[in-house]
Amino acid sequence: PWHRRHPVCMSGSLLCLWLLVMGSLLAGCVPANPAPAVPTLMATAVFPGSTPPGSLHTIALPGTYTPVPHTLMPATPVPAPTLAASPTIPPTPGPSPTPDPYAGLTIDELAQRPYHGSPLQIVETLADLPAFTRSLITYVSDGLTIYGFMNTPKNVPADGALPVVIVLHGYVDPADYAVQDYTTPYADALAAAGYLVLHPNYRNYPPSDSGPNLFRVGYAIDTLNLIAAIKEQAGEPGPLAQADPAAIYLFGHSMGGGIALRVLTVSPDVRAAVLYGAMSGDERQNFERILAWSGGEDGRLELATNDDLLQRISPGSYLDRIQAPVSLHHGLDDGVVPSLWSDQLCEALRSLDKVVECFHYPGQPHNFDATARQRLLRNVRAFFSNN
């Protein structure tokens, strides 16, 4: 039989019998459909006694691991969803910022901004007098049409250049104002003395256009734009052909004196200035008085300004910037504008070593009588001719 020929059976019958039994048992455990072959695990059996030293027999042992095949399912592509374009929604505009009512009012801002001289035009002749011709004029100031009058002397110097005086009127109720108002006699006297006189109405005085005027700064802007017009049009064909751009003077009464003071702190183009019964350089003083004059109707917005901003708007805080000589005139019986205000301004200018002269007129009210007016005009003509 074959087991007798098996090398292992030949070495011992008991061992051969054991192998046969184990083989039968293992054969009964093999499944009808064997799993795919796996790597054979090899065991080395060592038989004591009958096996010579160094002689080893290798026995193949069936594996106990049956791998399970993994079937990879093909991926089914899923189309990406198509997103409809969202409509563009314009942003909802927010509320417009509230304009700053104080923008552009400080002395620094006025000094830094430009001024433009639009062509000054003659509308009509108002009077043809022996010494001068009075004309109704217009010019544009920050987009506003400003009216006024101009006195042009008939006696022109040999060099053809006339010194210029801008006469700045005081407060008059705009409803009662006329182009040739109470300051006309001063303008006429200066024209008769050989000055080309310009007398602007300012904005908000008919027939001029209306415009912003907080702290009366708009009036100063109208004056500064007129100065620019004189400088640009002097020597050119037109109504200002004979104007001397190097000799521009200011004459301001009451509110007009306050306007002149503001212009002096802003512009270096004024040769000299007369302030007659002038308002204060301290805007709090001014508008406390205006509030009282108006029965509480005017000045509330100005007085609501914080102290720091009020100081930066007030020309009295910038007297050191004044380059032109100043002549102050005040009646000691002025019941409208305290003469103390001119005294305070006089002392402040002197403390800064500015060129200033100060006149008192005993017994005179806010508007001088005829005699005091002649004295005032003599002083003014002398001051202008010396400066």
C-alpha cells in the first residue's frame, strides 16, 4: 500500500497512523467549493527520538484566512445643481448727512479759501454829478448776484489810477433798505475827494440775492469777492479800468465796521481801514446785544455755538493777523454800540504794536450829526492820504 512507501510512514508506524487520521479529519473540513488559494503557511515539525539531529521535515498547513473580494461600484456622476443668478439689489441709500451750519465760518477757513472777482457790470446811471458819476452795479459773490452803487470821479490823475474805497453800511432792516441808503453821504464825500467808491448792498439786501449769513460772515465774503474783482479787473477795459489795485481802503460803520474787521484778519490786500461806531470783534458780545435788540428773535443760533468755535469765528481772536493801519471813531453817547468796544479794540491793537489811531466824539450818538460828520470825514481823508 502507498503509506508503506511514504517516507514518514517508513520511519514509524504509529506516526504514520496518526497522520492518516489527521488527514481524514482535515479532508472532511474542506468545503465543496474551495476558496481561492492563499499563500501556504509552512510549519516545521521536529520528531524526537527517531529523527537524526539536523534532519528537519517541513509540513504544509492549510491557511485559515479566507479573503473576501471587494467589488468597487462605478461612481455615478451627479450633476451639480444650477444656481439661478440672484438679482442685484441696489443698496438702500442712508440718510444724507446734515450740513454743518458752521462750516467755512472760522477766520482760518476764510483765510484759506479762494475768492473770485466776477466781471463788475454797470446796470444804469443813477446820477451824473459835477465831481463824479453814480452807477448802479452788480457782481457775483459765491454764485449770488450782489447789487450796489459805484461813484466814479471825473477828475482822474495823470497816471490814470484811482484809489478805491469800499464803503460798508451798517444794519438796516432789509425790508426798509434802499440801494442809496444812509451811508451815501460818506460815499459821495470820498468820491468828491478823488476816490473811486464802491458801496455793496451785501446778500439778503434787495435787490441782491439771498444766501447764507451766519455770524454775518456772508457779508464779509461779499466784500472779499469784491476786493478780488478790483484786483483782477483793474487796468482792464471795463468799469474798474481806472482802479488802483494797490490802494484799496475800507470804511465801515456799525455792522459795516465789524465786517471790515473780519476782512482785515483774512485779507492782506487792504491798504488801510476806518471803523466808525463798529461792532465788537467778540461775537458773543455782538450777539448778546443783537438778541436784546431783536427782542429774542435773532442771535440764538450764534449764541448756541460752543466757546472754542466761537473764538475761532471771532475776528477779535486774530488781531495779530491785521497788516493794515486802522483808524477807530466812536461817539461817546452811542446808545447802540458801546464806545467801550472801540476802546477795547484800540488797546488790543496797541498791545500788538499795530498801527492804530483812536478818536472819541463827545456828545455824539451812533450816527453823528452834520458837524461831527465833517470832523470825521476830515480825519478819514487825512488817514487815507497818509496810508
